[in-house]
Amino acid sequence: MRISAKSMVAKLKFLPQKHKITRFSLKILRSICDSFESLSLCGIFQTPSKILFIPLTLLPLFAPAQREPFNADSAYAAVEHLCAAIGPRPMGSQNERRALQWAVDEFKRFGADTAYVMPMLQAQDDINTRSGVAVGIFRGESDSTIVVGAHIDSNRRDNPGASDNASGTGCLVELARIWARGPRRYTLLFAAFGGEEAGSVGSEYFVENYPEIEKVALMLNIDMAGSEGWLIPFIDADSRQTPRWLVEDSYAIDRALGYNDLQYPTHFFSLNGLFPGGAAGSDHTPFMDKNIPAIDFTAGINIDPIHTPRDRLQFLSKPMLARSGRLVDELIAKYQAQGIPAETEGHYMLWEVFGGRFYVPNWLIITLDILALALGVAALLQLRKHRLQIEKSGRARFPGLKVTVLMIVIAVFTQLGEAGMQLLKGLRYPWFTHLDEYLWFAAIWALAGIWAAGQLTRFWRFSADPYLYARQAIILLILFIIVFGIGSPRVALYPALTLLMFALLINLSNPFLKILLALLAPLPMLRLMFMETLPLFARTFTDGGFMVNGFIRSFLYSATITLVMVMWFLPGLFIFAHTFAATPRMRALGAFFRKPAVGLVVLLMVVGYGGYVYSLPAYSAKWRAGILAEAKYDLRSGESKFTVQGNEFLRDVSISADTLQRFYDARIVKDELPLTFRADWFSVNGAQTVRKGEQDTVELDWRLISARPWYRATVTLALDSLKIDFVASELNYRKSRGKVVFRWSAEPPDTLHLAATLVVPPGRKLIRSVEAVYPETPFPVSVAAAYADAVSRTVVTRRDTLAP
């Protein structure tokens, strides 16, 4: 086979990076090869013997140059610049704009063919905020493009956003630096997205507005990169998954680099899929929705204090920055050298078991859900045929209710460990730093609850008919499968697996296997509730503690948790009850567990492990609670109020505000300070006109003018009765329950123009509510706390009714 010299040179450009030659050598090689082709046309060097000297002649031209390796120090310097020199970067803020421009300047410095900020004049939904995407394009031989992305914003004004996501942007900028030197088969586009924390609005805007989006063949995203522990591949979108080739390549490269840190939290992503768009996601998702192969790599989900003022540079690790950066670097190199496979999406559930990866196809999941329903019904009918015939006088009353009460006892006991530590330590969240240890403590208390529930069975009569308990278990599991299946067949698989094991249990005769399956059957539901990223969600939900104050709210909060636990695990207890009634060996095991000696052992476990848990600090330099010092001012009435509120109890907290000083060390979360002030910081100008008719048409032309920079602004429109029928505006808005809401977030301009057309029922009055939030208080406030970080806010409101 004859290959032309020019073709050979072209192929040399796309050898793996460790075999690449310098640009200078390629240029000389091309010239010499052109000369050889000319000589060939003249009949020279036509024989194999004469051409043998060519490789020897060219050998000195092949320099041993390699692609420059990923430099963690360089990436760290970029992270430091974002966190320290620029600071917090909420969407639409001046700092976010500075960060976007800085990224563009870096791309230009590296020699990008094109670099610019793609302006996003408005976000989506009801937010009216300017943001953008920093784009750096490094052209390749092909227009087909690999996008490397990371979001550059942080979620709020007081969050430096080191891990989430200056770390990912630092890796992005370093990758742009080392890939700026060609040659490249594919075009590389580096994108620093704004507005990810507001719902991936920057990446959504990019995929809808980038003029060459159809040329994007692959997207690699880095969201949080500087933390120890798992490196999680985000591979799920609403209706599809990342193609298998991209997942397998990622795991193979992670293993080849010597990390072996990629871990996919199956149960978290199963539950995450219940929410449209996912409760947790990143900037790769809009690309997947466009049928573009994409994957995201995220580290530190459970161990980084993201979305808090503690998300600081000091908690990042340079080696872990290198881990994410090297992984993406090698993926780029692989596809630059070997090409991008054609498959664009997958439809499966990835399940990692015993070190292996299983890609369970969606059709199999749906089949298992349906099979579980069918086998559950069949098992129920079978049991019904063979149910015990018990005389009415010998029947136990309310067996299902009694089992439910036992489940309530177990659920209450499960929470007693935390409640006890709350009393002993005087804190609401004694587990905040050491959640895993407290989960084990809760498990021991659950064991104590099972023993206590067993004592109740000494005094209550239970039915000897196993069918009664099986019926309750199967009905509840069928309901779970149907309800979950409406949202996600994948989540429905968990109660389906429980039901399949129960159906198998019913048809087995071996008592040991029955007992084993009775113990295993509740595990799928247990695993779904205690998913891999539970620490992230548990700590996130503590922000709700700002809303839970007072006995009634606290009681309702605890009652809700108890109810959820009871409903979640009640089918498992009914399975135990069925096995208890059907299997003498299970009854013997239950009788043994009820013994006082077993209770004493459990008590010793509670006391011993409780002492260990008590010694653990609730808070640390990384994990702290939050305090909000908030001033509220009503423009119409002139009323003012100043409150100090925490999601944690106000323990060892000193407040100095204006002429007042307070010290708190009590089990309270909120206090109002006797301070008066004025904060008439904004005004509303303009007018509205009304055209009468069968439906009134209201034309709004308002300007909201602030005397100082504000943080957020919201305008809510409603009628004194009925609902607003129609809204037209160039601004984004949300229409819900008859109200229309306009929002501006993160340092909007000092003057906001609201123009809109409303169609309303005739004669209705329009109620206008304006809320402006400022990042400071009307007077200096100092908060010193042992366990918490404090932020200050002023909320100025104005509510008026406009004549029809």
C-alpha cells in the first residue's frame, strides 16, 4: 500500500501526545517530504533500497517534546485569584463580571483564536439578571468541537466559592493553557459559565445561543475539584444518560492514573431523578438535553462546606485539583488522538457492585417493576387461599394498627440519640461535623427501639394468620411502586426489589432462607433513604432551621420526620410480622431478642457509643452554623424591626449593634432587639394606565430607584380578588396562584425599569408589593459566635393598592 508523504505528515499531527513532535520539526518535515515527492515524480528514489535512508535522515528532526503536564500550582493560583483577588461571585454581580472578563483575558493570553464574554442579558424563569459565559476557542483541523466547561459563579455574596466552583474553573484555565499549543484534531472550546448556582442558566443559555452548537461533539465539565474522597461522575439527565463509552473511558483513565477514585452513587442519583432536572446537577446537563455526549466530575460533595461562608481556599488540596485536571486532560488527549465515538447517549442505570459496573437497561428496570407487581399480587392471592381459619372469638383485634404502633416506637427511638445529645450539649445539630458517627448512634437506638417494641408484644395479642401481615406489606409496596413509578421507574425499582424478595420468601419452605430474606427485604428501601450523599442534604436542610422556631414548629418538624420514617419502613416491619407468624424459628429468634439480657447489652452499646459521640465536637473550622442579623423596614408605615436569628441555638454569641450590646448562651434561635432606625433607601416612580372593557388592560411603566447598591429586588403583583388573567412583558416573570413575580438578583442596577401589560377582571384593584434586600444594616453590627458565621441584611418593603 502506498501512502503519500503529505498524508503521513497529516497523520503524525494526531499521534498520542507523548509521540508528538515540535511544530518546527513538522514544518521542516513537510518541506522535505514535498521535495521527496517531487524527486519521486522524476523517477528518483523509486526502489526500496534507495528509500531506506529517509527515516535515518529524518530522525534528528523528531524532538522528544511532550504535551506539558497539568500543573496543580498553576491551577491553584487561578483558584486563589478568583477567591481572594475577586471574591464571592453570585450571578449578575460585579465580581462575576470581573471573573468572566479575567477568564477571557487568560484565554487571550494563551493565544486563543477567539475569546469573548457571551452576554446573557436575562436569566431564565422569573429572574432578570445580567450574566454571561466566558468563551475561549482554540481552533483545530476540524470544526467539530470539544467543550470543556466549569462554572465560575458562587451561590451568594458571602460565599468565596473556593470548592464550588473556583476549583473547577482553575482546572479549566490550566487545561486551556496546556492545550493552547497545537496541533489539534478537534477545535477546543473552553467555557466558564455564569449562573450555574441559579439553575445552570449560563450553560442553558450557551446551548441555545452558541451559533455553532451543532458542531459540538463532546462536553467535559468540572464542578468542584479540590477535595479528598470520591470523584463522582455525573452522568444523568431527565431522559438519558452519558454514553457508555465515555463512562468506561473515564474509569479506565482514572485507574491508569493510579487514583481509582471515580465512584458513582447509584442511590443518590436514583432519588435525584425524581425531581425534574434533578435536585443536584451541573452545566453538562443542558448539553445532554441537546443530545451531546457529556459528563461532569464533582468532588467533595459530602466533605466540603459548599454554599456557606466556609467554602474557602484553605480547605482545598492541590493534589486533588491535579486529579480532576489530569483526568479531563487525558480524556481530551484520547479523543484528539483516536476520535470521538458516534454514540451520543445511553439509557441505563449504572450500579457499582463489588468493584464492577453494571449497566442495567431501562427496559429491564420497567420489566422488574411490572414483574414485582405481578408476583406480589400472585403471592397475595396464594396466601389468601391458604389463610388460617380462626374463630371470631380467637381473633386478635387491630393487628395492622398494632404493628404500626410498633413502627412508631422504633422511629421515635431512632431519634432519641440525637435528642439526648441536643439536651446534653445544648445544641440543635450536635451531629453537624460528624454525621456518620451519629448515624451509627441512631442505628443503635433503633436497635433499642426494636427491643422496646418487642416488650410490647408481651402484652398485646397478635394474629397467628400470616396473611394479614403479608396483605398489608404487599399493598403498601404496590402503592410505593405505583407512586414512585409515576415519577421514575428507577426509584420504583427499590420497593419492587423488596416486593420480589418478599414474594420469594412466601414461596420458600426453608425457615433459614425465610429469615434471611425477611432481614434482606427492607434493605433496598433502607439504602434509598440513607443514600450516599445524605451528609450533603442533611447539612443543606439545616438552613431550614431558620424557619423552625418555637415549640409548635419544632414539634411538627419532628413529627414529619417520624411520619416519613414510619411510612418508609412499615412494609419491612409487616414482612417481619408475616415471617414471625409463619416461621416457628423466627418466633424463637424474637423471643430470644426480647430477653432482658439482650436489652442490657443494647443499653451498654447506647451508653458506650454515646460517650464516644458526646466527646466529638459539633462544629469545627470547616463546619459552622449560620446567624442572620436582619433589619426590616416598611416604607409606608415607617415601622422598623431588628432581629438576630440562627439555624443553631444562640450559644456563646455576642452582639454589638448601634448602642446596644447583648450576649446569648441559651436554647433560643431568634431574638428581637429594641432598636429603631430608618432605611428609606428606594423609591418607586412612574405610573400605570387602565383601559376599560370586558377585561381591563393595565399598562405598567415603573422605575424602581435605589439610593444605595442593593442585593436583590422583587416585585409581586396581585389583585384584591380573583386572578391576573394575562401578562406580557419583555422582562422575565413567574405567574403562580394568580400572582405575577418579577425578580432581580445579585446587585442589580440602581434603577430598574418594569414595563408590562396586564389583563385583569374589570374593576379589580392591583396590589403591588416591593421587597428590596441590601447586604448591610442601617448601622454597624458586630457578631461574634463560637459556632457560627454571621451575615447582615436589610429588607425594605413597600406595599400599596393601586386604584382601578
